[in-house]
Amino acid sequence: MTATSVKDTTTEERLESEGMQHQRRWWMSVLARSSLSDLQDLAPLMPVKETYRQIKKPEIGTVMVEARAGGAGRRFNFGEATMTRCVVQLSSGELGFSYALGRDKAKAEQAALIDALLQMGQHDVKSAIMSRLRVIEAKLLADKDLRSRKAAATKVNFFTLVRGEG
């Protein structure tokens, strides 16, 4: 084995790892924004035999929310928001994490379980859950678009009239 082939192997592993990190970042985002009912709809897709234990029971806390003036200005502390987090471990060893705005402990636990299941590597389970998450994401994006259009409809454009001389 030459030094070049060792480098190529690690590059391939790195690219595969980055792909998994990108996928996980996406599904964690969708899980965090989903409702409990959306997550409960995924229950039939999960393997029944899979058991888990709570490493960190769902707990409620607060996070500081930062904002930017005008969306692009300097950052400032906007205020605090309630957040729930949970960590579970499957009997096979995978850890699942969740962070979600609000005080819904059941949602946090369900999201952590789904995160762990998606890391398991069972292709059929993962593909079924991922396809449902894409549907949930599409619904979330449609809701966001609707809210944006409603807000845009109330926008007021202020302008100044230039007075004539005198």
C-alpha cells in the first residue's frame, strides 16, 4: 500500500463522513421543527423490537436567542426561549439527540429516538423515515411561505414627498 492510496482512502472516508454529517444536520433540523403529531406519524415505520433507554431524560431549559438589526446588522441578545432536550441510546448502542423549542417532552424523546434509528444503518428503515421527513419538510416550507406572504401583504412602504420651492 502506497502513501497515495492511504491518502485516497482517508479522503473517501472523510467525504462519506461529511455526507453523513450533512444528512444528519438536515434531519435534525426537520425533527426540531416538526410537531409531535408529525413525529408520531413515523411510529409505524420504526422497528417494534428496538428498545432504548434514556441517557438524559427530556429536560426543559432556556436558550438565549440572538438577532441581527435589520437581518444583517450587529448581533444582539433578543431574549430567551424555552427549549427541551433529550438523549436516548438504542440497545444496539447508537445515541440519539434532540433539541426543540418549547416544553414538549414527548416530542423531544420521539425526535431523539428517530435520530438514533436513522444512525443505525438499517437501509429500509432509514429510507422509509427519510422519505416521510421530506414530506414533513415540504409541509413546513409551505407553512413558512404562507406566513411570509401574509406578512408581506401587510408591509407598508413609506416614502417622502419632495415639496416644491416655497
